[in-house]
Amino acid sequence: MYNVSVSAINDPQGHANTTVLRFVINNTNDAPLIYANSYNGSNTLGQTDATALQAYANTPFWYRVNATDPDLQWGDSINFTSNMSALFTINRTTGIVSFTPDDSMIGGPYLVNITVTDNGSGVAAPASASLGLQITVNANTPPGFNATMPIIYCTTKAACGYNFANSTYDTEDVNVTSYNLAITSGVTAINTSLNFTYNATTGLFNFTTRKTDVGNYTLLLTLYDSFGASNSTSINLSINNTIEAPTFIDYDIALYRIVVSHPLNNATPPLSAMDDDLSLPYLGEEITFTTNLSGKTTGVLPTIVPLANLTVNVSRARVLFTPGPGDDGAYSIEINASDTFGNTITEIISFTVYPEAEAPNITMITPWGNASDGYALVELWANTSEAQLQDNIADINVTENTTVRFNITVDDIMPMASYRWTVDDIAQAFPGTNSTNMTYYFDFFSAGNHTVRVNVTNDYYESAVFSWIVIVRDVNRPPVLLRNLTDISVNRSEFISGYFQDHRTDMAEIPPYTRFLDPDDDVDSDNQIDAGSENNTLNFSSNSVCSFADLSVSGVGLDVDINDVGYCIVYFNATDMGGAVLQSNPVIVNVTSIQNGSSPLPETGGGGGSSSIPTVVPITKKYEIPKAFSLLAPKITTIYNNKSVDIPITINNSWIAPLKMVRLSAISNTSGVNATFDTDFFEEIPANQSREVILTVANYRLGQNYEVKVVANTTDPAFEDSALIMLNSIEATSEGDEVNVKVTFANDLVNEHPECLELNEVLDQAKKRIADGNLAEGKQLVESVINGCKYLVGVQQNIREKPSRLNPFISFDEMSVKSIMVGVLVFAVLSTIAFIVYYHYTHKIEDDI
């Protein structure tokens, strides 16, 4: 069903109308469609025309009838039937005709009627369509075998093959069209696969066997002719093992220096022999090594000790031989490897035994420890013949975070082979360690005793060792405060978990959130205590007393037990295991209310305002409402292009008591202008005192006027005051341009502020002087207008900015009489100056005559 909205356009009287038409469209069943041509790629021999199909005896036939129905997309379906089920079957759902005709079916053509029927789309009687198939069955003989296929015998690690074309034929095609060969049995745990190859067209079967291919297999060979007829038979394949003799793997002791009194096994790799028969466990193959030495010897005669095999086809052994004193000279050694089946290989190796040589002599070392100064580090050369070094050990005493360069000098007539440096028996593998020196860093976590050792070895396997016993003293690093502790605002007693370690109230804060940290606890130096691998050892305490809450520390958490409404400023100490103490930033603890009972009542109070959020019977503390304190600042400031301006501001406390927690802020009426204070917070301003701050305004644009509102807030007592600063940006170019810009600014200033309209007459005279070319006189008049208006705007702004809750109406009781009198006096003085200037430039002498 479809809904169509029809609207009439407005008639001359402005009327219109709309109606909705509903259309219901019912489906009409369409009959199936059946086509004479089918282009399915699996059709036998690629045939397409259903009226001239060719089948072959003893050969599978396959053809898919091409049919469809326009209503299939609406849920209809079709079924196929045939009037000659004795000849072949047709799949009722897919329309596939498939059968294998035998010799009795040769002939035709067979006329077969195929009918495709739908289900009426569920709304009508089924409809159908028909097509007549014509199939002719032609004579064909499957390919065959000349005789029974023989058993194919092969051996391991050799060529294996057979040409199946010599034992097969095809009557119609003469030669078999294609071959297929597959394994049906014979794969075992030993021969897990048989990677043979064959030519599917020529029938040539050949491949090279592996050692693990040994075994008996059954292969299925299938023959195909050009029409698709096939014939199969099983073939037996037997692969027998060929016993192999072992072979040596690159063993030549002559390549290594053999020295009197040094065992051979320290200088040479193991003796190895490979035999693939080892990979066949059922053979029980083993390799035995024997040896015979030719030449004089007084030491230990060569012996062979078997070693564990690392691979399945390699046997290993170690030749042990230690020449004795006087055994230096020329030798030959015969090594034999025999397997279980009696195969033996022999290798004769000639080699030389070298006489024993002197060990290297370490003559000088650095550093060493001054025994008379607690073995303090001395980075000078010392002779190892000195008394405290004669045992080839030097004692030194250093602190953590110390880099030490260890160095030696060596006397040796033999070529040097290696320098091996170790620290606590751990070899050092960084660059430069295979040399006479090594630089090592004892970090902040290396306190304790360490042994640094160098082993010097020459080409004759003689060595010398020198050691340093290094006592590393702990360096206590004081705690650090990575981020300030957060202020605390509560209305009930609570425990703040992790307050000193990673507590945060700003969810946008970027990690790590660490507050206090002992660097000696941070093993990986990532500025945080990692759970599971690092522990905090700092002790925390409060060094301040708060009248409104009791503060107690538990681990890295803080327990806040409130007892009154109000706030206090406290400090906390972090003390490490070495006694180092760090004080925290000032923390404001603000108790906003105390829960006492369960009846919800609105919060009441004065001074600091009130809250519309109901709490449970809050006990509030009343503050006396202070008289306004004032922000004194210049009301108009002239600044020049491409520069910032620093505006001094005085904060006066004219109240009878101190103002606590004074915070300053500034906002401009123009985006992009930045206003910042050199100091924006005062913990306390005593009564009748003032504080000076500098407001820096930057990022202004030439030729625009700005207003910056400065706001000051106090917490105790709660109060707010503000002042408005007006700025104009003038480019200092030529004097004429400067005067013109000031005239424009003065004109805008007077017109924007009604309290300055009386100065228009002076401004008009200034414009006239400038037009006559008297720039200096005009400039002076303009500046008098700006300064006069500046004061008037300031006085009016001070009255406007007074908080209404503190000044419901203006009266002489609320305003300082002295301030009003001073204001009137200043205005009178400025007006007099303006009049004198105006009179001076407009008065003529002849007027007095």
C-alpha cells in the first residue's frame, strides 16, 4: 500500500487544500520462463542447445536447464519435472539433468519434455512452462589397462618412477587423455607424507625419494578419455631403505691452537658425524667413535666421550686430550666413526702442540681506594706491586649515582686474545668491554657490595685476573612534590584514599597523577609508584592545626573528621626513610556544612550568599558583611601598536578585619586579548592595608578600543568587587595622524558616555584648531576632553559596579562623603582647566577694548 499526498495550490482568495490517496497494488502471478540455451560452465562438453544434446555411453552426462520466474523476487519458487524418468533424472529444485548412459541406450535422439512449475506466488493457481530436450547417446568405450599393473619398487634417496602410458590404452582416442594419481594408504608416523610428482597428460610418474619415505603405499590411478569416461585401478608402491655410512662434519683440530697443560676440549667444537639412518628409529642405528694418537705423549691420552644429539641424524662426541709437559711437537690423530651395520669412516688429522707460555702480567690499574681515607675513590694509576694491591684486589668506596672508569695496563709477549669484564659475575657486553678499560655506572639503586673483575687471556690460554671490591654507599634523595596536593572541600567526615600519592579531583588531568614521591622508591624512574613492583616508603604527617576539622594520616590516605563550618590552610610533611622532610603546598580545607540529623532544610546564612541545593540540617556559620573594598586602577589607558601594556592596580582593604583568600581575575570584552596578573592570589590582606599587582594586557589590534573588567573575590568573608579599565590602541606615526586618531577616540568616548556630553563644546574647538593647522593647541584641547571624560566615566562606573546585595540604594550613609567631595573638587579643577584653555585660544585682544 502506498500513500500519496495531493495538495491544491492557493486560489485567488489564498485558500489551499490537501488530501491523501491510498493505493493498494496486488500481485498478479506470472508464469515461469524456460529457455532453449543454457550457458552453465559445467554442462558436458560445454554444450548449450537443449534441442541438440550429445551424450556418450559409459560417460557421465550433465546439463542444467535454464529457467526462471519473474515472481522469484516476491517469494515465488519453481520446480522441474520430466516425462522420461526411465532415461534420466532431473533435480526437482535445480533443474540439473544427470545420468550415465550404458551401451543399451546408444541411439536417439530421445525427446524429453521438461516442465517448470511455480507455486502461484501464494495468490493464484500455479503456472508452468515446458521445453523439449533432444538427447542423442553415442557409442564410447572407457580407457583400459593392457595388463595388471606391476608393483613399483624404489629405494630411499634415489630416483623413483614409472610410465603409465606403457600399460594403458583408449579405443576411440588411442591414447588416454588424462591421468590422476592419489595415495589411498601407506602414510605413517615415520613417512608422514609422500611428495611424488606425475605428468597428468603423459602419465609419467617420477620423483626422488627421501629417507623418511621408506614404507609401502597404495596408489589409485584413474584414466580419462576425451569424452570424460574413466577407469581406475590400484597400484602398490614399495620404498625400501638403503643403508648409509656416516660422514664427518667439518672437524679439524689443526685449526685450533693446542698448548701443553691445556685440555683440547676447551679449544675445539664437538666431534660430529651425520647418518640419515639415525632418523629411522626401528633400525636401531648407533655411531661409535674411536681414536688413535701417533707421537710421543706424557700427558692424558686422547679419549672420546659421547654427547647428547641435537638433531635426529647427527651423533656428537667430545675428544679429550691434555698434552703434558714436554709434549710440544707434531702429532697425528686417527678418528673413526662406525655405525651398527659395520660401515666405518676414518679421518686422520695432523696438528701441532705448542709449549706452555707465560701468563699476562697486569702491571697498573685504576682506580683504587685510599686505605687511610676509608678506601675513598682515587682515580690515579697505581702499581699492582704495591702492598695493598699484591693480592690483585683493590677496595674502593663510592656513593650511588657514580660513574667509574676501570682501566688496566698489561705486559705480555704473546698476542692478546680477549678481555672479559664482569660485574658480580655477569659478563658486560656493551661496546668497549673487550679492551683494557670499562666504564660502569652505579645507579641510585646499586647500594651494597659489588665485584668488578677483568680476566685477561692470551692466545696460549694463559690468563690473569684483577678484581675491584666496590662498596656503594646509599645516597638518600629527599622526597619531591611532583604535583600540588589538591584542596579539600567536604560537608561530612570522610577518608580520602591515596591523597598523598595519586589522588585527583580534575578528571582531565594528564597522567601520571603522582603527588609526593620518594625517588628512591621509583625503581624505573617513571615518576609513579607501580603496583606490584614498587612500594611507597614515605611517611606523611600534618604540621598544621585546623580549627574546623581533625586531620589524620593513614598510609598514603588522609582522614578528615569535621567539627565546624569554615576553612583553614594547612601544610603536610613527607618524610623518607633517611629523615629528609619536604613540606607540601598550602592546602585549603573547606568545611561547607555539617550534617546533623536527617530533616532536609534549605541552607541559610549571610555574607557568603546561600545555596539552593537542600542539605540535611546544615549548621552554618554567619559572617559579618564587610563594607566594600576597592580596586583602584586607571580608567583609560593609551597603548601603542605592537606592544603590551602593564597596568598597576592597587587592592585596598578598607574594612575593619582582614580579607582572606583574595583571588583576582580579568576578562576582556574582545576575543583574543590576553589579560594576566603577576600575582593573582593573596592568602590574606590585613585591615587598612593594600597590595600592588601588575595587570599585563597583550595581543590587542591597532585602532580598536577595549574594556578589561578586573574582578576580586574573597573567601572569608565572601565578597566580590570589580573595576572597568578602558584601553585604546593608537599607532604612533606622524603627529598629525596621532592627533586625528585621538580626536576620533575622544569623539567616540564622549558620544558613548552621557556623563561626558558637556565636553562636546571643548571638543568642537579642538577640531577647529586642528583644521586651522594649530596641531599643538588642538592636541592639548583633545587631551583635556579625554582626561575629563575619563574621570567622569570612572566615578559613574564605581557607582554602577557596587554589588546590589550590599548597596540596595545609594545614600550618603553608604558612600564616603570624603570621596564625593574629592570627586567634585577634581571635576571642578578639570573643568576650570578646560575653560582656561578654551578661553585662551578663543579670546581676542580687541574683545577687551
